[in-house]
Amino acid sequence: GQNIDQPTEMTATEGAIVQINCTYQTSGFNGLFWYQQHAGEAPTFLSYNVLDGLEEKGRFSSFLSRSKGYSYLLLKELQMKDSASYLCAATGFQKLVFGTGTRLLVSP
Amino acid sequence: EADIYQTPRYLVIGTGKKITLECSQTMGHDKMYWYQQDPGMELHLIHYSYGVNSTEKGDLSSESTVSRIRTEHFPLTLESARPSHTSQYLCASSEQEGANYGYTFGSGTRLTVV
């Protein structure tokens, strides 16, 4: 079966650090993606993990544990423009399976 | 600069009309996808294609149809639009091979059927 779970909504303040968790269960898993989507816009690629461990890219980092079916996206030094939905997506038999997304609200 | 293009960006159309949403990509990607997304909701895969003359239905049932006559072009057609078709339609493409086949999304078409 295909199943992606992530929290529906999170709030944080400007300058803080926030961690968005994702658990997945997909057949034919190869890797895990994180996308950012602002309201009314298309998703944009943030990160891709295929091996266990942490991938750092500027203010954003993503972690994967294949044995636990778990990933997280870490956002540091939050800015107002980081208010968006963050989509966890796992590969499954050559297709991406998307989670429902986590809506992050960054307040001043 | 976008490598995957969707037109129109916005469309308001009357019930019963036939419409075609255009999607083109210049990256030479074999795989292309159509997603439907209501505001604040998850992406639902409605159609996909792994290459020319290959089309498959996605996880969400849809009354739309697609065609893939050329690699770069993957249009979606609604023969008779209904208010229930009001939604955002997102087109995406990815490479055929390789471990990192992340999707590149178009800007989307926001469709309103009145």
C-alpha cells in the first residue's frame, strides 16, 4: 500500500527552527522528496534523500531513515516567506506519492 | 525560467463546454503527469505517461482524457465541463531513468466552471 503521514499544520516564529516530520509506507521505495508550495502556486523542489542521513542545503536540511520509514525537514532561521505548505513525497514504482502537506505559518 | 509550461493560467468557462489544458516541456523528459489539487488539499494524480503513445489513469478517477503524441506535449481534455471540475490542474515531468527523478511542475491552470 501507499501511505504518507505528516502533520496538517504547524506554527513557528521568525528566526526559530522548525522540524516537519513525515512517515511513509510505499511499495518500491527508492527515495524521498520534500517540496515547498505557496498558496495558489506550483510545488517547488527542496530536497531529495535516497541514503540514510542528513542532507544540508543552506537553511534547509532533510533527514531520512529507510529502516524506520521516516523523514524530516528542518528549517532554520525562519523567515516570513517560509510560510507555505511543505509536501513530503515518497517514490513508489516510478511514481511519486504525495502526502497531504504540512501548512507552516511563520509569525513575527 | 520555466522549462514546463501550462496554458491557460486561469480559465473560467460555462458548464458543458469542451476545454483542453495545455502542457509542454522542453527538457526531453519521457514521464509526464497531471495532478488535480483543490485549495489547501493534497495533490491527486489523475493521468500519467511514460512516453509517446503511452497514457495511464492515475489514482483519482477523472472524467478527463489525455494524449501523448509528442514527447514534449501532454494536453488534458474535458469533453463537457461541470462545476465539479473546478480545481487547480498541475502538470509535471520527470526523467525516465536515474535515482533522482524529481518532478518539475508547471505553474498550473486554475479552472472555474460556472
